[in-house]
Amino acid sequence: MSRQDLDDADDILFAHPPRKVTRWLCGCGEDYPCPDVRFAQLVRHASVRATP
């Protein structure tokens, strides 16, 4: 491993620090919105648009 490799590794680690991410979870345990929720939202949205 060369000195340049170590310097490059340091640069990458500096440019990509870890960050805390908060995300929503669905009641089923998947990321929100889960596929079932997405489908239900599409159906609801489509029925609202179809109704005059």
C-alpha cells in the first residue's frame, strides 16, 4: 500500500462521514409506505379522481 493510497482513503473517509438517519416504519415492520400502503393510496387517489 502506498502513501497515496492511505491519503486517498483518508480523503474518502472524510468526505463520507456517517450520519444518523430517521425513517418511518409501517405497522407491518417494513419501511413506510410498504407496498400494501402504496397500493391502497393509489386506489384511493384513483377513486377520488374518477368521482365527479
